[in-house]
Amino acid sequence: MKKINPIILIAIVLIGGFLAFKIMSFLGCYVRIEDVDKCWKLTSW
């Protein structure tokens, strides 16, 4: 198995964490408000 560059590994973890945070924020908002359009605007870029 080839070693992964630590900088690339850190970037993958940060990007993955950011996306997971966005998804959890959207789902939490959807459970409370139940309006996809409003939640999309709140949690999108």
C-alpha cells in the first residue's frame, strides 16, 4: 500500500468534515422548519 501524503490527508479530512457539517445543518433545519427551499438558502454557500 502506498503512503498518502499527510497534506492531502488533512485536506480530505477538512473537506469531508465541512461537507458533513453542511449536511447535518441542512437536515437539522429541515426537521425543525420542514421547508426545503428555506433550509437550502440558509445552509448553502
